[in-house]
Amino acid sequence: MQYLLITILLFILELVYFKIADKFNIIDKPNERSSHSDITLRGGGIIFYIGILAFFIVSGFQYPYFFVGITLISIISFLDDILTLSNKIRIVIQFISILLMFYQAQLLGFPLWIIILSLIVGVGIINAYNFMDGINGITVSNSLAVLLLLAITNYEIKFAEADLIYYSIISCLVFGFFNFRQKAKCFAGDVGSVSIAFIILFLMALLIVKTQNIIYILFLTVYGVDSILTIIRRIMKKENIFEAHRSHLYQILVNENQSNKLMIASFYGILQFLIGLIIIFSTKYSFEIQILISSLILVICGSVYLILKKSLIRKYKIQ
């Protein structure tokens, strides 16, 4: 009953936000780099933060530093949705928010070099997650896949309060109801993609600290391969990696190849879920076996990505 009530509450609050966004013209206008052609409400992903707010209240204020961190990063991301802020301001707030998250996850007790590296990786993951939010359904598909993997792992290894994961899953389902459509009712906006990335990053930090096993980072394999290899290609072409673009593999598949956007979004999520199950299964074996399986996953995914993307670039003569 608790989860049903939360679902109804979040559904109503999402509809309330739509009224506010419509009144204050918080919209996403298509441009030459967009994968959509209609003006659509932006910031519907604020429901991810609202879901965490609900958890924070219902749970008796658990994970306070994490909550402060996600509040800061959600506010700055929402302001960026409506005002377009300086990259420097956003990055500073992201670092502060992730530091608060790491303090909550007890990661700050590790050696300084691990903390610094984790900060850089954390900021990279959050921004990559934001850059990957380019077609209907892809953020919610990938996020649901990762959250389900975390829920499965949490059932076997208690590393987080289960309701934190369940409330996040409910938020994704509510958002997905409005976004996972050929013509979306709303887009996540920076506030949505950044906040759900922050939630997932926190849960993964808790898991990695609990198990002392970095292999769980491969719960982000699909997004990671597409993001990193796309960034490398853009750097080689001397492009500004912070500017909007349409060069991710999923964007080429949808925009140039005319593949169904929801099918591509679903494929990304399903593939990530299957890879995650392999990762969970591999943790039952020795460290050497885990490294071997992880390496095979990365090599296979990277190779398939490069072969497919190269063929599409040639086929459509993409610069």
C-alpha cells in the first residue's frame, strides 16, 4: 500500500509540475541538433528529486548529506534548464554535491588519490548521463535497468536502504509514463538526467564501499562505452565536447538511420540489464575470473560499437 500511495502522489505532483512548466514556459524548443521536432515541456525529471524528497521524509531523514547534495545539484540543474548557467558554476556545485555524497557513503576515509579520482569519475558520469539524454525513453530505460540491478544486488548484499531504490524505481515509472512515447509529454531536462545519475552514483558508491569491488561500475557499461568513445572521436575531430551534438551512436541510429527511438532506448536498457546480470553472476567467482569477464564485456561492447558506428558514418557520409 505504501508504494501505491507514493506512486499516486508522484503521479499527481508530476501533473502539477506540467501546469507550472506550461504557465512559466519551461519548454524545450527543437533545433538542428535535436532528435525531436515538437515543442515539449522540459524538466519532467524533477520527479526523481521529488521521489528522493518523499523517501527522505518517510524514512525519518536517512542519508542527510546525500540529500543535501542532491538538493544542491538538482537546484543548479533546474536553474540551468531555465536560465542556462555557466559551466564553471555547474561544475563547482557538482563537485560540492559529490563530496557530500562521498562523505555519506564513507568514501572520504580512503586514500586521497582514490578520493580525487573518484570525484573526477563521478563528475564525468553525471555529465555523461546528461549528454546521453537525447531521445525519448533512453534515460528512463537505462535508469530502470541499473536500479533493478541494484535492487537485485541489494537483496543479496544489504548495502542501502531498500526504499531508496524502490522510490527511485517508482519515480522512473511515473516519468516513463509521460516520456516513453513517440511524442513525449515531457523531457527529463538537466534536473532529471543529473538527479537520477546522482542517485545511481550514490547507490553504486555504497555498493562498492560495502563490497570493496569496483566491478559494479560496469552497471554503466552501455552508457559508458557510448559516452567515452563518442568523446574520444569528438576530441580527435577537435570539437568542443561541451557543445550539443548528434554524434552518439543512438542518435545516429535514430536521426540518420531512422530507427524507432523507443526501440533503441529499450535496447540500450535491456542490453545494460543483461550485462549487469553477468556482472552479478561473475562476483561469485575469483577476482581473476571477474577481471576476465569484465575485460571480455568491454572489448566486445567496444568492438561492436566501433564497427556499427563506422559503418553508419560511411553509409550516411557523416563528418
